[in-house]
Amino acid sequence: MRFQTLIIILLFLMVGCSKHFTNQPLPNQPPKTFLTVLTDNTLRSTTSQQHLHWWGVDPDGFVVGYQISWDSIQWSRTITANDSVFGLKLNKIDTVYHFFVRAVDNDSAVDPNPASLSDPIHNSPPVVSFVLQSDVPDTTFPVATFQWIGTDVDGNETIVNYYYAIDDTSPPTRWKAVVGTSNYVTVDSSDGLTEGRHIFYLKARDIAGAESKIIRMPIDTTKTWYVKKPKGNFLIIDDYGLSDPADVFYSQIFDTLINGNIKAQDVWDIKTGYSGSSRGTYVPALINPTFVRTLKLFKYIFWYADNDPQLIIAQAALPEFVKNGGKVLFVTGFPDGTLDLTGIGDFAPINNVESNRFGLKLFPADSIVAVDPTYPNLIRDYGSIYTFPRGLLPKVNAKIIYQMLPSSRWTHDSTMIVMGVKDADQASFVMVSAILHRFGGLPPGIQNNVPAFLRRVFQGEFGVK
């Protein structure tokens, strides 16, 4: 009997335990979330970017997705991705971003303690410097170009603007903006380039508003550059490097020519300092746009050169000048040796220069003979040395105005050589293959026809009154 009672008691206890534990399911456990930062050196640095990776563990099920937030209040919809690249934009000098992620399990339970990361983003200011050997010449007309290089350790694309000012940087209104993708600016009279001495200032600003140090041109803080205002619509381009008074010769003629209406007041010396490897002292680093835009300040150009004309500058600048209605007289010698000037046709009414030349230097009284009877003959002067002349190969539509008479002194044959052409009946471009001031005809008693030639070109062809 006692044994039966013990069995009943044990059965009762077993039923009681099963009722409260065995048949009662455990409550769902939420997942746990983990977060880390991945380094990826191939990412673009347009803005500060971070590659974040996360994962979750669920003790009694499995993770079906994740929700992310930047403030732990507003959460995204559930996503299955477990990493992403975020571009953290710089809204001020230093910015701290807070990122939160929480796992979601198969019972829609979310991690009550999301993984989080605070990411401080430090913005570095940009740096700007002028391009090497792009210094502004000591003297210019009221057109100047400045080139620079801008960099930013947060990504060069974060530079949103460059700002420049002329002379005075104090009032904010003096600064003018240039888009951050630019690397040069051309300034003129509308920017304050008046007659006198000036300084150019430049700075960069990035997307967060941080600014670079201000730099200046001329770089030497003791210097300025001088701007000279055109005194008329006639420009003389001095491309002559020999030691003789060519400048005086032309100045004396132009100062009285056509009632003094095209005086030699504006002269651009492009030869001083020039060598085969460096530009002239007063030549800008960028021919286009600086040289091109400077020529537009004038209507008439007289370009005279020695036997080494700077054809690259002429090729870059003169076509647009003529296209916009400008008139050019181009007089030059050419080198003695073999040369190929196929690009000369881009600006002049010739295709190239004859390989044929005089085998001896020109004699006094040798003449360049006018084919057009409205032009005077040009007679070689006495005393000065003159190197071998070269003939021109005119374009089909060019008009021949000068030739050199046949001579046994030509190295190849005695064919008459073209020495002067113009581009049309009413010319915009006249070219003569001669160092013109060496055809002044003096002395003794031989007529100097250079003034008559210049009058015929500028008054008869170009319409100067």
C-alpha cells in the first residue's frame, strides 16, 4: 500500500512539471548586430566615402535582413544587403556622422541595441599654386591670363570655386568666381586692368567652405606688372632681333604716314628674350587666349621679322584676327637652310616657301620688282649685310604683287621668284618675303620707296584714311 501511494505521488509531480515547463515554448530571442569599416583604396574621393559592413546572429532562428539609420529614429525599410559605400558630404569644416544598423530575424524581431559607428570627417582646405613658368610678363596690354593648379586631399573634385581679385582683396565684392573645373582665367579692362601697375590675387574654396591661402602674381611680393592701354587701333609687332635701327626706321615713317593716322604708338616686342627653347620676355605663356584677345584690341597690324619669324605665334593668333575683320602686313626673311613651313598657310596667302634662294648675298641696288603697277619697286640699300632671300609659293587664289627678277645667282635656276602676295584684290593680308627696312634704297641718291609701299598697303588695301 505504501508503495502504491509513492507511485501516485511521483506521477502527480511529473504531470505538474510537464504542465509548467515541458509544454511551455521559450520566447523569441532578438538577433544581435555587428558593424565594421572596410578599407577600399580604389574608391573615388569626390566626398569622404566609407565602406561599411554589417552582419547579424540570431540565437533561435535566422536573420532575414537589416535596417539602417543616421539618427536611430528614422529607419530604412528592411534590406538584405550586408554592406554599402556611403558618400559622407562635407557640410562644414569638420563633420561627425552617426551610423546605426539593426538586424531583423525571421519572426520580425529587431535588435533592441543596434550596432553603431560615429565617423568624424575632417576637411582639409584646398591648395592652389600658379603653373610653373606661367608668370605674367612685366608689361602687357589690358589682357592677361593666369594659370594655376588646385589640389585638395579630400579630392580635387571638392573644389567648387576659384576666386580672383585685382589689386584689392579687402571688400568681398572684389572677388570674382571661376568654376572649380577651370585652371585659368583671362582678365581684361572689365576686371579693372587700367593703365598702370597691378597685382592678381587667387584663392580656392571647397565644398565645405574651406579656403586656400591667397596667392599672388607677380609671385615676388615686391613686384607688380604694368598694363599699358592701347593708344590707337594700329599695332606694330617687333619680331626682329638683329642689332640695327629697324625700329627707328619704321617709327619715323609711320609717324608721318597718311597724315600721322597710324603712328607707331603701340609696339609689342616679341623678340627680346626669345630663343628656340623659350618664349620672348613680353610674350604670354598662353598664346590662345591671351595673344589672340590682345590683337582684338586693334584693327591694323604691321608685323616685321628677321630671318627667324615666330610663325607658331602667328599661326595661332592671326587667323582669328583676320576673320574678325583685322588687316595684316607681314614682312619677314626666312632661314637660309632647308625648312618646311607647311603650317604657314593657316594664316598667310601662301602654301610654303621656295627651296630656291640666292647663292650670294643681295647686292646694293638689287630690286624687288612690282608685278602690280600700283606698287613701287623696292630697292636694296647700301652698307648693311643682307642674307639670302627666299621666294614664296602662293595659294591659287592669292594675288602676286612682287617678284625678284631672273638671276644667275639663284642656286637652282633662273626662274622669277615671287616675293610678295596679297590674299585678295582688296586685301586683308599682305605678305612680303624681305627684311623691308633693308630696301630703303639709301644712300647714295636711290629713292626710298618703303614709305610709298606702306602707304599703298595701309591706305590703298586696308582703307586707312
